[in-house]
Amino acid sequence: MYMLEQIIENRRTVKPDRYTGEPIDDELIWKLLKAANWAPTHGLTEPWRFTVFSGEAKKELLQFLNDLDAELNGSNEVRNEKRKRMIDASSHIISIGMKRGTNEKIPELEELLAVAMAVQNMWLMAHSLGLGAYWSTGQLAFTDEMRRYLKLDVNDKSLGFFYIGKPIADLPKGKRITPIEEKVTWK
């Protein structure tokens, strides 16, 4: 099996509850971001935008999310504590944003898909470096308040957070419910 094939087949979602909480060198995070920058993009719009939170910035992000949640849904200590555990366990958290291009011929959907491919590149790189990664969205991620907090323009989108950490154990084994042959039609 080729190395890339192994990386693709073995890449897993690893949620923050399976992270050690240890810090990861910023150089490794840059490797993820550089891999993201090579995602396919129609018209070379390169719509992905990222904000990296680490150290004290994670606490600021947590406070913003808790305040926004309280404003939109009412205060909830259970949600706040779950959010705190996820942020504390993660070394870095990368916000995922989409900057809408000005070429009206390029549909917004293509920009969104390009961002998703950039995230997949980060995920594959994280796996190849032995890191755990998790893309989380949820109600707060898609709000105008979050978009403004991330300094994205009115036509841009906030698309969630990419949590990164050192896994506490070996990555889980993957499985597929059905083989690829059941999902393909040849003509």
C-alpha cells in the first residue's frame, strides 16, 4: 500500500476528550496550515481563512463562546463546562472561515467546498504527524456574531473550529459500513 493511501485510510476524527492537553509546537500547526493552502480552488480564489487560538487566546475564545451562548440560549453551566474541557484539552484551536470571492461566476458552494478540502488537507497532515484533530460546528459557529468576532466580512462565513491535540492513545481503527463497490455505478 502506498504511504498516501495509508494516511487516507487511517485518518480518524479524534475528539478533544482523547487529547493529553500537552502543547504542540507551533511549527507543526504551520505544517497543517500550509497543507490547507494547497487545496483545490476554482479561479484561484483561495477562500479559506483561519484564526489560530493557543495559550491565553483559548481562554478569550472560551469566554466569547460562553457569553454568546448565554445571550442566544440562556446561561447553561453544563454546556460551558463541556466547552471548557474541549478547549483545555486542545493544544490549538483553528477557526475555519470562508472569504467569499468577488467573481460572481464562482458559486458560493464551490468556495465552501474548497474550504472543506483545505480542512481535509489539515486533517491528513495532522494524522501523518501523529496528532488528533476534530472539526466541530454547532449553532454558535454559524452566527453573525462569530463571523464578526473572527473579523470576517458580511459575505464571508464562519464554519466551525478545528481542535488539535496529542492523542492519549493509538488512533482508533477505521471502518466503513459498506464497501465502495456498493456506492459506485460504472457506465
